[in-house]
Amino acid sequence: MRILSSPCRATQLSLFQSRPTTPQWEQLPWEVRQQTIRLLARMLSEQSERELASRSTQEAGDE
């Protein structure tokens, strides 16, 4: 049996890498913040409309 005098060293991969940093709200450009607010408001409005429509169909089915 042959024994290696200098075995190759394996490198261990990092299992837990640091999370990428996310931009702070105040650091975003004004236009990006305004567009984000508009999109969030639109999403909330559409969600509430879906919930109201769902409730009205449930109430109609109960009668």
C-alpha cells in the first residue's frame, strides 16, 4: 500500500454565508419610494375588493 506524503487539502465550503444587505428605505430614491407606496396601496385595495367579493358570494350562498 502506498502512503501519500503530502495529501491534497480539501477546502470546506461555507454553509452559512452572510446575508446580502438590503437598502434602507431612506436611502432609496424618492421616485422609487413613491412608486412603491402606489403599488402597495393598489395591492391592498385589490385585496380588500377580493375579500368583499368573497364575502358577498358566501352570504348569497347562505340564503
